[in-house]
Amino acid sequence: MPHIKIKKIDTVTLEKICEVCDVVKFVAKPLSGDDMLYGVKHKGEEFLVQLKRAVDSDMLKYDKVSRPLKVDLIKEVLAKLSGEMDLEILTSNISLSTTKPPLSSKYFKKIEDFASKELVFDKISSGKLSFDEVSIEVGFGSGRHLLYQATKNPNILYIGLEIHTPSTQQVLKQIGLQGLTNIWIVNYDARLFLEMLPSNLCSQIFVHFPVPWDKKPQRRVISPSFVDESLRVLAPDGRLELRTDSHNYFWYSMETIFALPNADVSIVKNSRLAITSKYEERWRKQDKDIYEVHLTSHIVSEQVDREIDFSFAECGYRDGLQDDIPYSAIVEEEFFIHFERVYSVGDDGLLIKCAFGSFDRPEHKYILIECETTRYYPSIPVETVVNYKAHKKIMEYLKCQQCQPIL
Ligand SMILES: C[S@@+](CC[C@H](N)C(=O)[O-])C[C@H]1O[C@@H](n2cnc3c(N)ncnc32)[C@H](O)[C@@H]1O
């Protein structure tokens, strides 16, 4: 990840950086410690650049929580800072790539694109996007199955979800090379993503060879809430298809499904698909059994109209606010909040690094409190019910006006 190691410069110069560089909008200093954060805005994107201090050098580097998807933006800002502040660079890895990053493809969708429903799903339901059906593949890996399905069914829109960024980049490249126009790639956790979809949207949800997570079952894709959400998102007669080589995962999934009050389930052992993924090839060579489970939906689910609002009402900075912020994690039944680090921003502002939301899928954000306004930085959390419940609790700690109750 981009960084530059620079000859040590004095604190006064570093604090005055906003006056020299117009991309820097604020400087945040921790209440304890001597590293700093610079809030930058470059080409319409907001993110933080971190200054790490050592005895004989300083380092300017990206910040993990706020980093933009396009790495070149961070490199450009580091180059700008070093040029405009006349920094003496000791080592650097910020040479700009000349090739177009695949994540700039129009088939790459950000999670925020789905928050604004009219952007995506209204187009599908109003026929502005000419697809008959929508299918989802969770954890597509090398993408063999996803690409094969999309080629075979040009009338179906495939939404592929994958948390491993290099895999998403590779598949985006393949989409371009193969000239496919019916795949959207989302680099996001599928378990959270389903919650953002309208009910009765999909004809199929593929989960092929999910990581078994035998030692950390809470990280598994299949869970009671994932099965519930899948049934809500599936159209009547739509189905969830699980393929696994793991005996444990198969039985765990069966138990999860049979905990439902009704379930139409079928199981096929050692069936072959027209396309074999890399994982499946490996297991076949080892003569492992492959289990395929189909769960078919027969219900028309109600639409969930969640009025989720992550604004902080009229909340702004007040004297002594930093002393009211608890530093140990707050654990409630469904969610937690951990105010990890507090930075001061000028004389009347704070930047709080915060983790919150569900225990196995936490959000990591900053909260930027300025004189009269407070907001999540650089962007609002994903619109899930658990995140909203955590947000309401955060507002209580910041003593903001109560927001609307969730429906
Ligand atoms: C064992 S690989 C299987 C890949 C592919 N389906 C196949 O059959 O070759 C599991 C994939 O799921 C992805 N994955 C794991 N958890 C995920 C989640 N919660 N959301 C989206 N992708 C996930 C992993 O990054 C990995 O690429």
C-alpha cells in the first residue's frame, strides 16, 4: 500500500499543512500519542492520510479505515503533499500505474450504489434494465461459474459478490475480455449485502464451496439469518443452491435449514455441473464427495421499508465531549460499539475512530464532529438494521437529539 518515508519535519510545519496544501481539509491530532491524520479531499473523494512518527524519520501512508478504492488517489495525494511541502523523501513506493485499474469498470458496483434503491432496483423493476431475472453468486472466487452462467443466460443479470479484491479484479478483467454486459461485481460481504436487496428479486442464489470455517463457525456464509434473508430475497420458486465438499458444512447447513418452520429441500450427491470450479477440481481429484443442497422458496415476502437515517440531527462539538466518550467496548445483545481512538480537530472538533455493529461483521468508520455538525467519515455505514441500532446508541453517547425509531 502507498507510503513515503520522509526526513523528519517539525510539528509546527506539519500542523500548518492545510495552509500549504489545498487538498488537506483538516488535521487531526490524537489525544494521546504523536501520530497525526490529515483529512484530504481529492477528485471528489474524502479519505485520511496518516503520519507515523519514528525517532529519525516520518512516514506518510494510507489509512486502512478510510482508504478509497482507487489506490492511485492516495499515491497522487502523497506526491502532492511531498511536492507542495518540499518534503525530503527517503524511500517511496508511489509510482503511478499507467494501466486503467479494473475497479473503474462500469460493471463494478459499490455497496453505496445499492443503498440508493432508485439507482439500481427501480431500473430493473421498471424495465429500464432489460433483464428478465436477477441471480446472485456468493464468493465467486476465480469466477468460472459466474462467467459461464452469464454467457449462457444473457437475459439474466448476475450479481457476483466476493470479499477477495484480487479475485474481483481478475473477474472484471474477464468480463471486459469476454464482452459480457450482464454481470455486476460487488467487492463486499454477501451476508450484509442481502439485507439491502428488495424482497422477491432473485431467481437463484449460488453459494459454491464456501469456506467451511470449522473453527470460527460465526464467519460462515450460511447462518439462520442468511437463510432467512435468502428466502426473503428469492422470488417464489427461486432457489438457494449450496455446493460443498465439507461433510461438516453440509450437516450444519441442513440443521440450519431444518430449523425453519417449513422448508422445501432437495439434496444431490456427486452431481456434475457443466462447469467445474478450481476448488471442485481439486476435491474431485481427491475423490471427495460433493453435496448439493437446493432450498426453494414458495413465499411472496413483504417489502421491508426501513427508514434508516445515519444523520446526527443538530449534533455538533461541545466542551468536554471527549471526556464523556467511553473507551471500553459497549456490548449490547445484538451489537457492540467501540470508540477506539479520539483525535482533536482544531479547537472545536473531534475525529473518533469507531468500530460498531454486528459482532461478526463490524463496521469501521470515523465520526467527524465539527463546530455545528457531525457525520460519519468518509461515508455513512451500510444500511443494515443492526448498524442503525448501533448508530442510535452512538447518538446517545454523543448526546445528540434522538433519531426516529426504526420500523
Ligand atoms: C473456497 S472459495 C470458493 C470459490 C468459488 N465459489 C469456487 O467454487 O471455486 C470461497 C470464496 O468465498 C469468498 N467469501 C468468503 N466469505 C465471503 C462473504 N461473506 N461474502 C462474499 N464472499 C465471501 C472467499 O473470498 C473465497 O473466494
